[in-house]
Amino acid sequence: MNPQPSTETTTESSELPALLLGAGFALASMIILPAVAQRVGMASSVTLALRGALMRAASRI
């Protein structure tokens, strides 16, 4: 007599990792990447290209 897990709980538990990963990509692209690029001395065009790639990756999740 084990209760079946509801679909709500299953959906919520599968959305959390995707949400955390998307937030991590957003944080990396908006804050961490430009700071590291400035410290290393990357050109702004390379930084923008990397930021775009991270945001595309985040939107696919």
C-alpha cells in the first residue's frame, strides 16, 4: 500500500535542476565571464561571443 507519487511532485523535482543550471549560466554570462575576461585581457567581442553562447546554452535547458 505504497502511495503513488503525484505528477506534480515529479514535475517539480525535474524542474529544479534545470532552473538551477539556467540560473548558473545566467550568473556566469552576466557577472563572472566579463570579470574574468577583463582580468585576463580578452577583447570585448570575444567576451560578447562567449556570453551569447552561454545564454543560448541556458535557453536550451
